[in-house]
Amino acid sequence: MFQPTPGLPDPDLQPGFYAGVPTKRLIAWGVDTLLTGLLTVVLIPFTAFTAVFYLPALYLVVNFAYRTVTIARRSATPGMRLMAIELRDARGRPFDLGLALAHTLGFALSMGFVLPQIVSVVLMLTGARAQGLTDMVLGTAAINRPADTA
């Protein structure tokens, strides 16, 4: 019997896995930005309010930890889970800690510069798998969550 090769779903044979993913990623990013902002604000009193002097740095650390930990645990941030999307590696498997760390680092670097942000958005809107720049480099993709996973 024919066994398909494990990997990311084929966008031509299974386009439903990629339908609406760029829009869902944008909404998930907004939700996650709001959540990390709230987490940052909650942490301020625990720094004896000194965090107001280094608030952007604290936000970056909270955001990096939030993304890495949540992606490593369930291959998606809470915003992604809300939007029913998840990240998969080139073999179609959920992320492990190492890949979550690499993806978060790539995301942080691309968000830190305007040109990589633009390239990432263009790639998501034009590519068959709706992959951003970091996804292209790592061979990963965000897909609509299959019905058999929670």
C-alpha cells in the first residue's frame, strides 16, 4: 500500500491546512502581544517598580520566554491556539524546545528590522505554504490545526 512521505501537508493536495493562515497569524500575534504586555505589567511590582526604567527590555525578555515556552509545550502560542493554528517542522511534527527556541530567535530578529518584516509578510501572502522568513529558513510552517488534535 502507498505510504505518503511524512512531512508538511502538500498545499496543492491539502490546501485547507493553509487556508487563512496569514490572517490567523496576524490575529494570533495581536493576542500574544496583548498577553505579553499584560504579563510585563504584572511583573512590574515584583521589581519594586524599577522595571519602569527598563520596560522595553523586560517586555522583550517576557515575550521571548512566553513564545519559546508556549511553542515548545504545544507547538503554538495561546494566540495561535485561539486561532486554531500550530507550527510544524519539516517532517510535520510539533516543535521541540530547540526548534521553538530557534523559531523564536528568528522571529525576534525579523521583528527587530523593517526589511525582514516586510519580506516575511510578502512570503506569507504569496507562498503556497504561507511561510514567513523564519519558517522558510527553518523549513517550518504554520498550519490549521488538524481536527484530531486539541
